[in-house]
Amino acid sequence: MSTSTDRSTKILSALRSAFPTAQLELTDESHLHRGHAGAREGKGHFRLSITTPEFVGLAPLARHRRVFAALEALMASDIHALSIDARVPVAPNA
């Protein structure tokens, strides 16, 4: 398993543990940042889309804080940059 795949697996595992009902989409964009400081440090650049009912009633900043709290350990070791799109599920039309 490649380092990139290992990092993605660890990130998704941490997010699934913190947000069990979330819909997750994680994209490793590290290849777009070759030569950047984070790439030289062996950390990755990621784009995350997360939708979960746990975000209902939370402001966008609070949602991001919850994601960063779930990934705290990985921020120090595996993640250099993380772009987050944190949403609540859209209620189906009645």
C-alpha cells in the first residue's frame, strides 16, 4: 500500500469513527503540490467533503473545528493541508 493510500485510509478511519453516519469523499491532491513544503515533509494535501446530521445547527466554523478535532493526531503526522466542505444533509421534499 502506498504512503498516499495509507494516509487516506487513516484519515477516513478517523472520520468514520468520529462521524459514523457521515457521507465522506476524500481526495488526495498531494500530487498537485510537488515541491511544496508539506510534500517535502511527507505530509499530504487533501480535499474533504463531509455531510452529516451531526452538523445540524452548527455554524460552518464549528463544523470545521469538529473535523479538525477528529483529525488532530493526523494533522501533526500525515496532513499538511486540508480543504473542507462540511454540510448538513438536505431534507427530502415532502
